[in-house]
Amino acid sequence: MSGTGKSSVIRELDARGYKAVDTDDGWCERQPDGRQMWREDAIRALLTTEDAEVLFVAGCEENQAKFHPQFDHIVLLSAPLETLVERLASRNTNSYGKAPEELRRFLDDVDTVEPRLRQVASHEVRTTMPLNDVVTTILRLVEA
């Protein structure tokens, strides 16, 4: 979900030497309704050709479920709604969620999408703890 810290986690994993991909960075295409979808050809190629011992892929797009069978672990990053809304309002690296229409869409996604993500996740990590602790927890969960 937006505001959970996916990009921060990916940057930290990369800094620790892991292969980590944030799908917001060129792996998606915008749809007419403003939402994004994974570029399936690019994601498929990434998953079939990447030879890293461990590959972390972060994203939250409607078509990601097509790739779930190829993942060893699915980690849901979560935070209280108030925290997510505050993060969207204060971040300066991504404008999503600042416009009233986007914020309404985000709130609807938290109600409808997050429960579905929770059902398919093999792990859930609350991102209200320090980033170092979040990343350490993820690495321990996936035994990396």
C-alpha cells in the first residue's frame, strides 16, 4: 500500500547489497484511470533472468497477483491508517495521495485492497518501527 515504506525498504536492502527492485521506478505503466499496472513483459523478464541469490520486488499493483506463484515470500508492509495518511501528506518524493481524488482512492484501497493482500501474504511487517528494524525483520523472515 502507498505510504508503507516500500521505497525506503528497497533502498535500504540495496544499500545492504541485495538486489532490490521498486516497481514504481520504470516497471509500471499508467492506466487511463490514473492507476498503474506492472509492465508484465518487463516483470516476467526480470523474474526469469535475474540471477541474484535473493531478489526483492516491491510494488502494489492490481496485476501483481499473476506473479504471486513465482515468489517464495510475499511480505505485506503495513502501518496504521493515520500513519499512512501522514506519510502521504508529508513525503516529497512522490505526489500520489496529495490530491483529494487520489486520497479518496487511497482510502478506498486501504479498505478493499489491503485485506486481500493480507490474505495472500506469507508475512506482515508493521513499518512503524525504525527502518533498520523493518529491514532486519524482513531479512529474518525470508531467511536472507
